[in-house]
Amino acid sequence: MKSRADKEPDQKKLAALVREILLELGEDPDREGLRKTPARVAKAMTYLTRGYRQSVKTVVNNAYFTSGTNHMVILKNIELYSLCEHHMLPFYGSCAIGYISTGKVLGVSKLARIMDMYARRFQIQERLTEQIADAVMKETGAEGVGVVIRAKHLCMMMRGVEKQNSEMVTSAVLGTFRSDERARAEFLSLVK
Ligand code: ZN
């Protein structure tokens, strides 16, 4: 089916689908506690996937500053919530984003917004990490960009292998963070 990601989801349609899921799972969607659930789930899922209806351009909104070159800018401990595309279950943790500016600096909150835009879609952690790094590289024209995500996946914790304490760590490094061992080591030690 063609992607309809740019359109606002039809709440009535989504709610009807959630009702079907409840029925098939053996529930009675008309009992009191569940009566409003399909509409609530539709609203929640729309919110949790709002990244499909956003673009880097709109979230960054031209919030650039000029600064001296060769500064390493790092934003870490950014709270991250996403949904795994394999099970539509949450994975959550923290993200660190760093880059070495060539003069064009992004407002710090914008780094978090770029992360959020990609996180609020169905994702796998590896791709999410790369998409954030690519977007920051493209937006800032940085010398180097690094992104590290540490996350726990409910699909692993609540089902499957049921490994409650495992954490997945992914990183993406671009530009000098890839080619220059010292820059990469500095970044990785700062985000530890
Ligand atoms: Zn999963």
C-alpha cells in the first residue's frame, strides 16, 4: 500500500481498527472500561507517530547561529521514546548528539527536535541513529557528526527472550568523527 504518512490519520477509521483488534483478542469493546479505548488509542498512536507529518525544515525553522569553527557541540541525555517497527512496541532510552561546527550552529533544542521527529515513527534503532546523524550533518554542514543511542526494547523485555535488563547501544559517526580517531575518541568519552 502506498504511504499515506503525510496525511493526518482518520481517527474514526483508526478507532474502528482498534475495536477489531480488541474483539479478535477476545475482549468486549462495549464494556465500560473499554468503550472509549479505541478513540484513545487512535489519538495516542497519532501522537506517537507524528514524526511522519513533520520535516527537518519545519522542526528546525531556520534556528541557526554563526559561531567560531571547530567547536565541538554535544547534547546528551536527550530522552528518547520510539516504537519498534517489528512489533509496534516502545523502545526508550537516551540519545547523545555531537558535531564539530564549521561555523553554522543549530539551536540546541533543535537537535532534540530532529531526534524526536525521527523517533516518533516506526523505527529500528540502527536506522534511527543514522537518520539523526545524516540530518544534523545536512543541516549544519558540520565537519563531523556523532550520534549514540542507548535504549531498552519492550519487545525484548515483555516477550521473546524476556531479557529485562539488556540495553542496545547504537552509534553513527560521520565526517571527521569517522576519519579522525582523536575526534571520535573525544566525542565518545564525552557522551559516556
Ligand atoms: Zn520489536
